[in-house]
Amino acid sequence: MSLKSSLEHNSSQYRKKQLNLPLFQRKLKRMCSSIHQSRRVVVTGLGVVSCLGTGMHFVWDQLLSGTSGITNIKGEAFEQIPSKVVGLVRHGNNPGEFNLTGLPTIDGRAVTQMTQYCLRAAEEALTMAKWKPVQDNDKERTGVCIGTGMIPLEEVVNAGELQRQFHYRKISPWFIPRILINMAAAHVSLAYGFKGPNHSVSTACTTGLHSIGDAFRFIRNGDADVIVAGGCESSVTPLAMAGFARMRALSTNFNATPQVSSRPFDKARDGFVMSEGAALLVLEELDHARQRNAHIYAEILGYGLSSDAKHITAPPEDGRGAQRCMEAALRDSHLKPEQIEHINCHATSTPLGDSVESRAIQSLFKNHSSNILVNSTKGATGHLLGAAGSIEAAFTVMSVYTGTVPATLNLQTPMTGCDLNYVLGSNITWNSKFNPRIALTNSFGFGGTNASLCISEYVV
């Protein structure tokens, strides 16, 4: 074959390969899709520490009874801060109160209050899931995916003050381990000997939901069979509150009546209420859960993410970032918008944010939006920042599991510019037109980071 003929032949073969490339890509996509679909992910355990109480069933009962966990903050360090309303975890030995009884033994020198909350939530979730493996192969297939929105600022303040006063030797050698973002995840991994993926997320108020969504994909992709996932936060401190107050982000109009201060979607809303706690879900590959006869509370169908790319703290008024996020979750779930019947919103009780999220729902779901049960559980819990997305995911799991959608506490007169089916006044029994019940839960954070998770009632 001449050089010219050889070049023409090679060129022809190259063109044929290029023409066949889309076919190869389609086959690869179908193969990957098949792998994903064969690894369904379910929820087998839930653990919650919050201002409403400790323990999933206790907290759920409090939520359905219309209880508010919001109270006043006291102390000289908070006197200058205009907002006096917060959600604090109740400590004690009574039912529903936080304590360290029964937790695995750990080195307390490296543990902050945030990590303590996380360890209690992990113990609650793993006990509910009946999953505390002892075999190495089980531990190697169990991971942790836990994040927090902010580091413990007071730890930094105290260490910085010692350094400024030239007291270097008084700075704790545990200072750095105590403030690292991944320490809560690390301590859960250490406490239970989990040797699978050890992952931490810090995406402001989207942290908890990103953690669960990432864990869902880890299991779907085969990286683990079980993952403890969620968020934790303990930032109700003078410096953190002062920072948010200077942004005029916090509620100040209801200092005398803290129980009504967090009021998502309501005409009188004037800012969010800082809260603390932790919420974790045990996610598990379906066949793994079936083989050990685990009780299944819900199934995770899909996960969507987006960025506003608009402003560091304010969402775009057209709601396009939130809308694209929900669209992505629907695509990942292979669902039509009409199949969504409930949305647990991020709505934090801020004038702009609640309206923007409502606008996104109305734009995406159009006429069907009037059929969707829309609520926000922050009226009862306040805003747990890095743990907000995970506690709201837990509430959404309970809604699809029990068929009850909690009312949005303190919502009396909706004012968002959107005519949505807000759940107000009393809880609603969810009589689904479809089988199973399917919901979305949203989280949005500073920096324009968004997440949406699609959660379904489990059916065989």
C-alpha cells in the first residue's frame, strides 16, 4: 500500500471511530445507569439532637404537637446583640433531653459540644438501624459523611487571646483538632470503627443536605453499603450571633415572645432564629438492608445541586438557582414534576429567601404547584445552619413514612407573592394520588450553593 493509500485508509478508519463514538457513549451511559439503578439506597435509621429534644420519635411527636423549641438567650456576652431568640439543646436526664449516657468512650480533650451532639445523633441513628458491626468486612463497607457549617468560633477567640497575651504554653495541643471541619465525622468513625469513606462537607447552610446527597451517591456508586450521613452545629455563641446580627439576618421583633419568632412564609417574618444540634441518617444499599431484615423508613431517589452565581449572601430574585437544583433532583430520580406531592422547604423566615424559594416552586411546577403540600419545619426548630438540611431530611423521611405533613408553625398570613398550598394551622394527612408518596427537601447556603433531595416512601 502506498503512503497516500495508507493515509487515506487511516483517515477513513478514524472517521468511522468518530461516527461510532456517540453510540459508545450511549452504551456507556446505559451501562452506568443500569449499575446505579441496581443499587437502590434506603434509610434505615435516624438520629436527632435539637431544641425540640433528642431522639427521632420524641422530636417528631413534639413537631406534630405544634411545640416550639425557641427560647430567649441570656448572659452578659449577649447583651449588645439585638436578637435575643435562639434554639438551644436541652441538657439533662429526662426523656428527650441530651446527655452523654451510653455513648462510646472517647478522648474528651479533642471533642467540642458540636461533636458531642453528633455522637449522640449517631448513637440514636445506629441503634434505630440496628447496625453496629463487629466484623472487619462490615466495618470496611460502612462509611461516614458528616459536615458542619462553621467551626467553633469561641475556640479560636480564646486561643487567639492567649496568643496575643504571649501565653503560648497555655494554648491547648488539642486546639487544632477541636476546630477542624472533619472532626465530627472522624470521631464517629473512630467511635464505631467504620473504615469506609470518611467524608466531610462544609457548604454553609446546605451542609447537612449535601452530606446526605453525597453519601447517597457513594452508596449508589458502590463505594460503601452503609453510610452515616448528615450535619451538626453548635454556633449559638456571642461572636457568631454578633456576626449574623450585623448582617441584619436575625429576627429582632419577637424578643418578648420567642416561641413565635421563627415564622416561615408569614407576613410578619423578620429574619431567622439561630439554633443548634445534629441530625444523622443511616443510608443503606437496599439488598444489604433486606439481607439483614432491617426496617426501612424511606428510599432516596435522587439528588440535585446548583449554584446561583449571583451574590455571596442573597439569592437571585427570580429563584432560578433553586429551580435548577430541584430540576436536577427530578432528573436524577427519573421523575416528572407531577409526581412530587410535598416539599419541605429551606425557608428560614427571611423576607427575601422565603419568597424566592416559593417563586422557584411555582415556576418549576406551574399549575401542579397548587397540589403540592409546602411547609417549613424551621418555625419549630429555628435554623440549625449546617445541620438544617439533615434535620429537615429526617422530617421529610418521617412524612413519607407516616403520611403526615407537619404544619408550618407560626404561619398565619402567607406573604410571598405566590399562591402555593402552604401547610398552616394544623398537620395534614397526606393522601397520595400516587403510590408511593414522594417529596423534595431543599437547602440553600451562603455563596449561592443549593441542594435538593428526592425522598420516597419505600415500596418493594
